[in-house]
Amino acid sequence: MVRVEGEIDLLTAPKLRQTLSRAIREQSPHIVVDLTGVLLCGSMGLTVLRTAGLRATAKGGSLTLAGPRPTVRKVLTVSGYAKIFPVYDDLEAALSDDRLN
């Protein structure tokens, strides 16, 4: 599980990319991204999530998003990412996804 806080934008996206890559490589290809603390997700954030999702899938895993605030959920929905990744209302629901086991 990777917890993200604040804004995911041009300045913070590179660190998130590294964190997600490391988690996929060292922990598990099934990654839950806890977005509860994310206030804003810009286009760079979406790109990082998409790239991480592709990497996880290539390793037989998945990327699951948990707890986005209404503004972030709207970005995920409008961009079509809510159709690409499972999006759960909270972390507990995401962690109970059978794909993670």
C-alpha cells in the first residue's frame, strides 16, 4: 500500500513515480494507492498512475485506488481513469479486493 498526501502535480509526480515503481518491484505487483490525503491530482499525477498501472499489470498485478476526495474522484471520472482502475471509497474496501490476494 502506498499512501499519498497533498498535491500530485509537476513537482511531486517524480517522487510518486519512484515510490510506486519501488513498491511494484520490491513489495508486490498488486498495489493499493491510498488517495485519502490527496487534495489535487493534475495531469502529471494521472500519467504516473497510468504508468504504474501498466507496470503492475505487466508483472501480473494491479493498481487499485482508495479513498479519493470528491474533487480527485471527479478528475478520475472525467479523465476516464475510474474505468481503468478500480476505485474504492475507502482503504478498507480496497484492501478487501480479492485481486490483492
